[in-house]
Amino acid sequence: MKNYSKIKSSRRKTSDIIIEIIMIILAAIVMIPIYYLIVTTFKTPEESTISPLGLPKRLVFDNYVEAWKMMNYPRAFKNNFIITFFSVLLLIIFSSMASYTIARRYNKLNRIIYSVFLLGLMVPFQMAIIPLYKLASNLNMINNLWGVIIISTFCMNLPFSIFLFRGFINTVPIELEESAFIDGSGVFRTFWFIVFPSLKPIVATVAILNTLAIWNDFLTPLLFLQSREKSVIVQEIYRNIGQFSTDWTSFFPMMVLGVAPLLIFYISMQKYIIKGVISGSVKG
């Protein structure tokens, strides 16, 4: 019996080692494009052509300087930040309030409203582009940052945020609200001072996921922002793609400059995603 257990444990160790080796190989394969992207940013055009995956002979930072100037990075970053910040802020406010009502009021009307929001998850945003563009044009929302903010908030990301909030609100003990009502607190005061502070993990999760989506959104700014002064980072990157050829040593630094703020934000906030997942998986 002992020999059998030893054989079984040795087989398990062997299988674990094999799985680890396979995972390391897969991770290395996934890292190849990232390695190629970063390495190319420090090369000259001639060096990137001769040795695409080789290390640069010397670090060339002129590519980043040129990309910064060509993109007018401060202006594009400001536009990106304004759209993302206010869109995420409005999403948190409206989706949390709507989810609270849907989760706490068990009636037919709220179930229908929630079904309509879920329908927004199933219907692609691209199907409504033409009528949405006509509506935005009639409301003078074309080439307006607030137009993009409203569209990103209410036409694209609101259903998903409500879906996340509603599932988490069900884990908040309703006894807390009942105690607040007994003490004379109203609905708005109960929500903002009792319920909302308990939603910090899901608020962080919604903020992170929507920040990633809105910051990287290309279609909405492309359709509704026409002037160069209102363009965002992704548009500036796209403008530097040539019709017949592209200078990758200039293009890749633009991509790095566009992703860097998002990467820093995600690394600093990723622990809240884990908290949100763990808290949402345990009811009560």
C-alpha cells in the first residue's frame, strides 16, 4: 500500500512538472509580441528591419520623442482622460442607483426594466450607429467631448454596469437598510450613506473594467469627434498608419505611450478586482 501511494505521488509530481513546463512555454509564446513591441521602440528603422527580434545595439529614445510630438500627446491624453473620467463617474452613479431599485423592489415593472437592460448586453452597439449618429447630430453632440461621454455612458456601458451592481447588491444585508429606515433615514440617504459604502469592491471593479473599455474605445471617438483638437490617443495612433507602408519604429512608441497610463492604473487597482470577485461570490 505504501509503495502504491509513493508511485501515485511521484506520478502526480511528474504530471505537475510537465504542466508547469507547458505553461512556461505558453507564457513565453504570449510574451513574444510584447517583447517585439518594446524592443522595436528602441531601434532605428534599419536595425528593426535587419534584426526584428534582436536586441538593439544601443537604446534610441528619439522614437519616443518623435511619437510624443507627432501625437501631441498632452492634448490627446487630456481628451482621453476627460472622456474616461466623467463616463466612469456617471456610470457608477446611475448604474448603482438603478441597480439598487431593481434589486430591492420585487415587482413586475422592475423585472421588465431589468430585462430591457439585459437586452442591451445582447444587442451590439454597432446596430444603432446610424440612428444614434442622426440623433447626436440633431442635438449638436458631434465633435463634442460631452457627446462622446453621454454615448459611452448610456448607450454602451450602462447595461453591463447595472448587471454587475445588481448581483453584488443582493449580497448586502437588507437589515442594515431596515435599521436606517427605523431611525428615520430616507431612501437616498440610506443608499448613499449605508448601502453605497458597502459596494466599494464592486465600485472598483466597475470603474476598472469601464476604464479599460472606454480608454481603448476607437469607434465612438472616430464617429463623433472630427477635429484634431478633440481627438484621443487611439485616433492619433491610427492617423500615423500609412496607406502603403508604416514606420513601425514610430508606430510602436505611440502604442506604448497609449497603453502606459492604462497599465499603471490597472496594476494599482487590480487588487480591488480580486476583492470584488471574492465578496460577490459569498452571499450574506
